[in-house]
Amino acid sequence: MENILEIAKKKAVNGERLSLEEGLALYNDNDLLFLAECARKAKERKSGKEVYYNVNRHINLTNICTSGCPLCAFQCEKGDKRGFTLETEDIERILAEAKTVKNLGEIHIVSALHPDKPFEYYLNIVKQVKNALPNADIKAFTPVEIVHFAEMTGKSVKEVLSILKEAGLSSLPGGGAEILSDRVREIICPKKATATQWIHTMKTAHKLGIRTNCTMMYGHVETIEERLQHLITLREIQDETHGFQAFVAFPFHPANTQLSHLKRVGSWEDMKMMAMFRLMLDNIDHIKAFWIMLTMPVAQMALGFGADDLDGTIGEEKIIHAAGAKTNTGITKSRLQKIITEAGYIPVERDTFYHPIREGE
Ligand code: SF4
């Protein structure tokens, strides 16, 4: 009779769906090169030799937040001298600069939960971006922000999403999932949207035809079972709605957070998790190696562990850098292409929805 590890290994080789217990057996076996090989084959079954990137620009509107999550280094309270909030003229300046970027395909907007800014502030920014860059996709607002807008306005999540979609929102970035466990959220983010609210917002967005990413933040107070259960929850949502385009994981950066006594996990753990993401999430097409969080050398290595997307050129980033990330805040397209080619893959510039973009389009 085969033991659970033997069964799990066979399934990983054949690309069959893994249960939580089988995932756990593979994780505990710690055979990194075996996991890498299976994950790479799983990636190549989905996207062949192609690795995606896009030309995007991140905008963080404010860091003033009512939530005070212990995991967060970005937020501050109103009145703090580190606080900032972008106004219409700041956005105008950013958009004027963005217009000069060739083939800019996506504006990515995520922010804190400002105590006073009304929903109209966010809505007007979506309209302002759409007006200035009609061909760029607007990927904006995590489910945590959407729930905040709903609570602020008394509207349902469905109404808030419908209004934003009408104004030009194309997709949601999928942040704020952290670990979808009430036990973990009570410790790392007790005041922000619950796991149930995050899941409800995603399913609602998908039903409205708004595609999204999904995420995980790992390496803080969660157990390995909770990580794997999180992946299974995402997989179950995807079975139901088919609305997730890509999965993005963030290793926790403890610096400047209330959990700064924790240590950042090492690259071995990052790579093992990368392979586990590809193997567990058999129904999600793309796995991102988010270079700004991992550092580019580790993100490049992740292409050998099942990742098929390096995110984009980014331009400016404040949230992860507040937690001590030492990466650059932007990268050129030619550098991204070289990094992908070096790893033996074919760089493909894409739009938000993974349609390839060819020069001149
Ligand atoms: S993680 Fe988000 S909601 Fe929590 S404090 Fe930071 S910005 Fe606010």
C-alpha cells in the first residue's frame, strides 16, 4: 500500500489535484528540486515557454488608514507627518508622466482606508484615469477597500463594484487576502475585511464580469496547514466562478510593522512555496513572481519553480518599501525581457487580461 507521500508525488508528476494532506506531505518532504521540476512542468502545460510581463504604473493614493493592521508598515494615522493623500492635481501630474510611457497597459491603484475621503473621491480618480488614458486597463482597489466603500456609503458590495465598473474599472488586484483564516486575521489584521467578506467580494466581482487576481501573504503567524487551506479556498472559488486570472504571493516583510520581532522567511521557503502554489492551484492559469517583493534575483529564480509572470515595470511603489523592501521602485521593459530570456523562457508583453501585445499595438 502506497503512503501519502508516494501518492502525492505521483499526483504532482501527473498534474493531478492535490488534497491538503497530500500538499502537506510534499511540503514536509522538503525535496525542493522535485517540487521545482513538477511545478515547471505544470507551468509549461499551462503557458508553454512563455513568461509574461506588462508595462504598468502603480499609484498609492493615501497611507492614512483607520484599520491599524499589525502586519502593515505602510499605514499611519491622520495627523502623522508621514501621512500623504493624493489630490486631483497630484493624479494629473502622475497621469501626464504616464502618458509619455510607450504601451502603458495598466494603472494599478491600491491604498489605505482613509477615514474621511468619500467614495466619490475614489470614483472620480477612476474617471480621471480613464479619461486621461482610455486604452489603459484600470486594476484598482482590493476587496478590503471595496468593503470599506460599501460600509462608508451604505451600498452593497455589488452596487459599489457596479458603479466602479461603469466608471472604467477593469479588474481588482486581489490584495488583502493575507491568510483566509479567522484565527490568523485576528492577530495580523483584526479590523479589516474578514475572510468571509473578502471571498464574498471576489465572487460578486466575478459574477459581474470583473476579473481579479488573488493573493496570499505568508511567513508570519500562520501554520503550513493554514497556508495550504488558503490555497484550497482559492481553488474552490475558482472552481465556482473562474474569475481569477493570476495568483500573487507576498512573503511577509516584518520591518517597521507591529510584528517586527518575526523574521523574513528565506529564499528556500520562497521557492518551495512558489512550487507549491503552482501545484496546488491547478485551476488558476498564472502564478506571478512579484519581483518588487521577492527581489529580482529571487523572482527570476521563481521562473524555474512554476511562475510564469514577472508583473511589470511598476514605476513607483510605496507599500512594500515602507516595510523595508530594498528593491528598486521600477524597472525597464528591456531589463525584464533580458531576465526572462536568461532563464530560458520567451518574454511576452501582455495586457491586464493576458492578451499578448505586439510592438506598435
Ligand atoms: S494593511 Fe491595508 S487596511 Fe491594514 S493598515 Fe495597512 S493599509 Fe490599512
